[in-house]
Amino acid sequence: MVGSTFVNGHVDGIKEVAGELLSDYPWMLALVLFFASMLLYSQAQPQRL
């Protein structure tokens, strides 16, 4: 898995940037969760048919 390899290799940097961003803009968490849920549910939709 290319995506998980990239994330695992950069998890410390991602946590640092995300922590700083969310401490400055806490409302951004709502947007991130909204778009993440859209991606998760859009992938599950064809399985329901």
C-alpha cells in the first residue's frame, strides 16, 4: 500500500502540522471530518446494492 507507506513514514510531521493547524483554526476539524466521511461513505455506497 503506497498510501499507508507514505503516511507511516511521515506520521510525526503530519501530527505536528495538523496539531498546529487545528490549534490555530479549530473549526478546520469539522471540515476534515466532513470530507473524510464523504470519502468513506462514497466508497461503501456500491457495496450496499
